[in-house]
Amino acid sequence: MTVQRSVAFCRPQVDDDDVAAVRAVLESGWLTTGAQTASLETEFAEAVGARHAVALSSCTAGLHVALLAAGVGPGDQVITTTYTFVATGHAIHWTGARPVLVDVDEETLNLSPEAVEAAITPRTKAIVPVHMTGLPCDMDAISSIAARHGLAVVEDAAQAIGSTYRGIRIGSLSDTTVFSLYATKNVTSGEGGVLTTQSDEVAAAVRRLAFFGVSKEVWERHSKPHGWQYDVLSNGFKYNIPDILSALARRQLAKMQALNAARAEAARRLLDGLAGIDRIALPREYDEVTRNWHLFPLRVLEGEQVRNALIDFLRERGIGTGVHYTPLHLFTFYQREFGYAPGDFPRAERAFASELSLPMHSGMTADDADWVAESVRDFFR
Ligand SMILES: *Cc1c(COP(=O)(O)O)cnc(C)c1O
């Protein structure tokens, strides 16, 4: 019997300082959006090189208000990849627009710029590229398509904090970028999101839309003379993040480099340990980008049955895995509501049938990575 060494698919790293920061907020008497959130926004903008950062309750909320701020509404079309978490497509639908799905590049799992261009119609308003697994999309191609057709770009960077594209940090490239602080993400506060933008107008619109259409934030109301005065300029949502979570997010953000470096180290160890198995394709590095190793996506070349057997084999050894993602066009809702059907996006379907995400998190040790690699080797022996 092989020695079992259980390796979680994902596990957030929360240390004593993180706990102390949350505790301080709990004891401060101010639990909701306040000074911690304001500091998080300043620090986040600095960390990704953006002019503005707006902290929100989730990345999904951020995608919603970013699209609204870009003028997207009923009757419009927004192009995104079928190969993403359902949040991306749903947020587009929340605005009343139609999510126009496109196929991916089979190697990178990112949306194909050619497919984006081919999907443009007179009703297209925006493109939502998703940096799948933390690997940046071909942003030069996407930006140039957007510029030529007068479209907004809202990046879904839920998985891409700390990744760079041609030396530029994700978060400072396009009109608007949205990050996630969800429990599985590289930098996490359990739940939360941060929108970054270079535009004063977008930042102001997003702040208003994210809090009931109110013209000033609660915090400003309480910290300025005559602060009780405010106006409601439009309808809006309740998408603010509480200081309890912002305090945790600040601590995690301060450790971003170290958290991502630990993932990169684990990824190198996995790549070394898995090298030379000819029945799988490994993720790789590219010259023009750095990936933050949010996920470690393997491809099992023989396809779905062997991939599923590998999942079961690893589970029996205590190794957690994931499959990222079921393409949106294969879901009942997307077929019923928008008329998509199996077969629409063959590259995404092949990727989905062969993909397997191995354990990847900042607490992974060299022994963990070696055990995972050895186990994959054992399966293919
Ligand atoms: C996690 C994730 C989201 C959703 O983020 P939340 O903060 O949970 O709303 C959206 N898009 C992608 C690609 C994700 O991985």
C-alpha cells in the first residue's frame, strides 16, 4: 500500500497577523465599509499600477457595474469566452445584454481574438476577456479590435492578480479590470472583489452604482462636515465590502508577491516532476507574459475517460483536483435562454474533456508537489 499524503486542491493561507487585523476591526466598533476599505483601495491601485481601485462585494458585482458604467444595457451584445466560470456570462446577462460566447485557443484556454472579431455585430458594445488560470489573454490583439470597432474592454481578471502582460501589470491595461478576492483566489478575503480603472468617470460611476446610486459613500458621509447630506442620482446595487473583509484583504495583498512566488515554486516542481510523460500536455510559460499560477491545468491527451480515471486515481490517494471549466454553452440555461448548443465551440469542448487542474496553492510544499507528480506518473505507468 502506497503511503498516503493528502494534498488539498486549494487552501488559503491565513496567518496570525491576518487574524489580528480582522480582530482589530471587530473590536473597533466599525464593521462595514470604512477606513480599512479606503486603505485597501489605495494599496490595491498601487499594487497593480491603476489610477483608481474600487473595492466591492465580489468580482461578479464588479463585472456588472463595470459593464453598466460602459453603457451596456438591454439589446446590446457583449463578447466573452465560453470557457469561463458562469459569473462572467451571468454578469453580462444582468445588464440586459446578450452574452455572445466565442471559442478559445486550445493551448492557452483563453478566448481567441479571431473568434472575437468574427462575432462583432452592430449591437456589440464590449469585450470581456478572461485571463483563464491566471495566464493573460492576447491583449494587444483584443485592444486593437476594441479600438477599431469602438468597443469597451472589461477584463475579468478574477484569476490574474499579479500576472503581467508585456511587462505591464494586469489591472492597468484596459478601460476596466475586475479582480476577485474569493476564497480560492491567490489573494483572498473569503469573499470580495476589486475593480480598477484609469478613468475618473468610470470610478465615480462604479462607486455610485455599487451603492444605491448614492452620490457619496457612507464613509465620506461620516467623516466630513455636513456629511449627513447626500443625493441619490440613479438606482444602484448593494455591492460594498465590509471592513472586516477589507482588513483581511489588505494583509493578503501585502503578501501577494510571496504568495505568488510560492505558487510559482510549486509549479516549477510539478513541471519538473511531470516532464517527459507523453500522454499529457503541461502548462507552460510564455515570453511576453508572467502567469500567477492561479491554476495548474494539465491536459490528458487521450481525453475524457482517461482524464476522469486520473481524477478518481488521485482522489484515492488523497489528492484534490478540479476541472476548469464546463463551457457556458453546455449549460441548460445558456442553451434555453440564448440558443447555444453542444458542438458550437469545438475547441472549448475538447479542452473541457481533457483538462484537469492539479493542486495549486501557496502552502504547497516540495513534498506535496513531488507526491502529486509521482502519483500522476504511477497512473500512466
Ligand atoms: C472566481 C471567478 C469569478 C467570480 O468571482 P467572485 O469574486 O466570486 O464574484 C469570475 N470570473 C472568473 C473567471 C473567476 O474565476
